[in-house]
Amino acid sequence: MNFTGISNFIKRPISTVLRYTEFRHYIITRFFFILVLSMQATLIGWKVFEITKDPFSIGLIGLFEFLPAFIMAFYAGYIIDKTDKRKLLVLSIAGNLLLTLSFAYITSNWASSQLSKAAILIIIYSIAFLTGIARSFSGPTSFAMLGSLVPKEEISNAVTWHSGTWQIASVAGPALAGVLYGILGITITFYIMLAMMLIALISSFLIKPIPPFKQKENETMSNSIREGIKFVWQSKEILGVLSLDLFAVFFGGATAMLPYFSDVILKSGPLGLGLLRSCPALGAFVTMVFLKSLPIKNNQGKIMLWCVAGFGGAMIVFGISTTFWISALALFISGLLDGISMIVRSTVLHLKTPENMKGRVSSLNSIFIMSSNELGAFESGFMSKILGVIPSVIFGGCMTIGIVVFTWIKNPSIKKIQY
């Protein structure tokens, strides 16, 4: 693999990319958008567990988000490559703004007094379903437009800011949600989140239109989608890193079960839940900062595999622990190690994908991410029903290590990744 952008990534100061006005607006938009989504996930997970006391009910949130996003993903990728990406980003943020408003209503005292618990749950799952539709456009659009905001020599720095902004927002969001929930209550917290989402919407309007790159004339939607799938399938490095991340996080992720651990095992309440949800993202952010100063120069594929195995081990420790600080440390280490996989995956995708295919490829990437996160949340809830919550987390960690061993033996191209 010869990624010429990596040399630019090392040589050019990371701050130079902020000279571009469009990119600054984009970063502000992305920060507040991800901040609200991470806060929303924390609060809704807690609300559902508060109503049901059932880990499986939390897992259903992930399923209801995954299904529409998966169904819409291929169509979304086709539309993204054919449409003004700024317009799509604005529309997806506006849609999420309305959905956040819906969450504010359904979590209010008025709704609780007028509706049964079953009705509230149905509405929450319905909103989660609509959120999945919005996310099928927002994530891939964000990825696809990045290369249009800065010159090619700044792409690697832009990727770093793109990932770093996500990490910071993902760290701050759950912790902020826990603090505000404890002080102001869940409904007022959602109103504050509405103001944040409005900032993201206004900032997205300040980005100039990004027209689509030239596509093949008279190409049908089915052929366009097929071309994107064929490109990913034939790019063994892209397919390999996506598949490894998919199965590792699908089995090893325990985020969906955090309300149970926080309430039943660690007895740390909403504030503890917010801190626990922040720990993986904080670890990944530390990884990003560390690798910017001391980038991995050799054997990136092998190091990634070892880190994914370590991620599985951290999940086993988390499942066993009954002490808050040990649980938090295990989650922090899991994020620290998972950050390696994220950076490798993002670098491969951005530098190996042509601009005119980034909508379709990023939509395929979103399927892998949603499958590992949202569908993984359902898997966690389902396995907790069968094995119990703690055994299911331990089982997932063991499966992750097993997947790394299988990949090491059966797919040697992954361990040969080097740039």
C-alpha cells in the first residue's frame, strides 16, 4: 500500500487546515451534531431502562435504528453522489432537530402523566426508527463532503480533525448528559440539546453548496450501487478493515448494556452512566493525539490486530468488574485500542476511494459501522436474555479475540497493511 497522503499528514502542521472557512463551519456543525446525538443515546438508553428494567429493551433501540438505516444505505449512497452534499447535510440535521424535539416531548412529565409506559416505549422506538433513516444520510454525507472542503494535500489533516471532533463530542456528550440530567432533569436537558442542534443547523447553512462530481451519463441507480459494492469487494484492504471492525465491535461492544451496569452492578446512577459512556471515546481521543505526535510508521496491520484483541480483553475485564474505577479503566483502554482501528480504517477509506464514489463507499462503511454498533446493541440485549448480562459481555470479549485469531490465520492481507 502506498498512501502518499500519509507523508503530508506527518509533515504539515495539523492547524493549517483550519485556514479554510468552509472547513471551520463544517467542524462546528459536526461537533454540535455529534454532541447532541451522543447525549441523546445516553438519555434514551437510561429512560428505556428506567421504564422496563430490562437490558433487552435497551438493545431494541439499536435494532430500530439499524433496520431503516440498513435498508436506506444503498439508496442514500446513490443520492449523495448525485446531489449537492451541503443540501443533504442541512436536511439531515433539520430532521434530527425535529426528532430531538420529539424526544423532549416524550420524556416530559406531561407525557408521562398522559401516556402509559407501553405507549411511551412505542413512541421512543418509533422515533429511533426515524433517527435511523436520518442517519443513513447524515453520516455518509459528512464523510463524502470532506474532500471537497480542503485541498488534497490537507486531506489527512482534515481526516484527523474529522475523527477528533467526533471523539471530543463523544467524550463530552455522555458526561454532559449525565450532569445535566442530575441537575435539571431529562426534559430540560433535551431543550438544551435542541439549542445545540440549532447551532449545528445554522453552521451547516454557512457552508457553500457542494455540487456532485461528474458521474457516468445515463447510469441507472442499480448499476451505480453495484459499482460501489464491486469497488469495495475488490479493494481487499478496505473490505478487510471494515469486516474486522464490524465483527469485533458487534460482539465485543458493551455500550448498550451500560445502563444496567451503572444501575444494578456499579450503582452509580445517571452521572455514572454518563462517565462510563465517555470513557471509550476518551480513550480513542487520547490515541488520536498520541498517534499525531508519534505516528505508527511500520506494521500498522499487525498492530491493529493486536489492539483489536486487546479490545476484547478489556471487555472481559469490564464484564467481570464490580468496581466503578476498574470498569471505567477497562472502557477507557477499550477505546484507546479501538482508536487504532478507527484511524487505520478512516485513512484507508479516504485515500483509496475516488471522490465520485465516496457517497456509495461511505454508505457501505455506514452499514458496517451501524451493524457493529446499533445491531451490536441488539445482539448484546439478545445475548443478555439467553446468557445473562455479565456472561454475555464476557462471551463477546472472547468472540472478539477469536475473530482476531481467525483473521490472522485466514486473511494475511490484513496483517500486511503498511503505509
